[in-house]
Amino acid sequence: MTHQTAKPSTFDAYLETGGDTVAEQQEQHRERQQILDCFPYPVMLELSFPELDYANRWCWQHFGPSHGECFQKHSLYPMCAADFPHCHIGSWSSRWFVKTDYDFGFNEWYFSNASERELFLQFVPDINWGENFPI
């Protein structure tokens, strides 16, 4: 077993961190709604950067590439080998919201169908820092 700090959260819990002005929160709601229009099944977690990368790798393995701009070249557990700016078309997406501590924060995953969301929710208790961080 490796480090495990991920915990379920909500968009409202993220907003309660108090880092944004009212105008910024309204913009966050607007941007989030645009994503939800395409990927209506969200899951918000508080977690570490290694857990984020670990969870994203799992999603790539089970659902294919993440939709949108590819940030895999920065991942601790990369799935895409391309080292140039590019995008993918996929059935899921993810968005980092805010850093709450050193290498910790809120991230939300978005799925285009309920079955993928449910499969991800089953995986949530297994999210950890991965093999790069043995105890």
C-alpha cells in the first residue's frame, strides 16, 4: 500500500475554501456549467497531485484519452507520449480547481455517461500516490 489521501468532496466545498471573489465564483460556475453540458456526470475529490495523476492514468486505461488539451507530458504516470501541444477527443474530462496546500487541492472529473462515473466512483477508494511513492 502506498500513501492515500484522496477524499470525496463537492463543488460547494471547493467554493467554501474562500479563495475566490464573488465574481470569480460566478465565472467558476459558468465555466463548470459549460463542461457539464457535455459531460454531465461529475465527481469532485480533494487529493494530492500524485493521486490526480494516478487517477487520470486509471481513466485513460479504462475510458481512453481525456477530452481536451493534453497535459500528460507533466504527469507522474503519463499515458500519452506526445511532447508537443495537442488535444484528444474522449468521453471524460478533468479540471483542477485550486491548490489548498503544498501538492494538494480540488479536482473534478466529468463523464459523458453514468456508467463511467459509477465505475470511477468504485475506483475512488483505491486512489493512492501510486508506485512512484512506496512506503
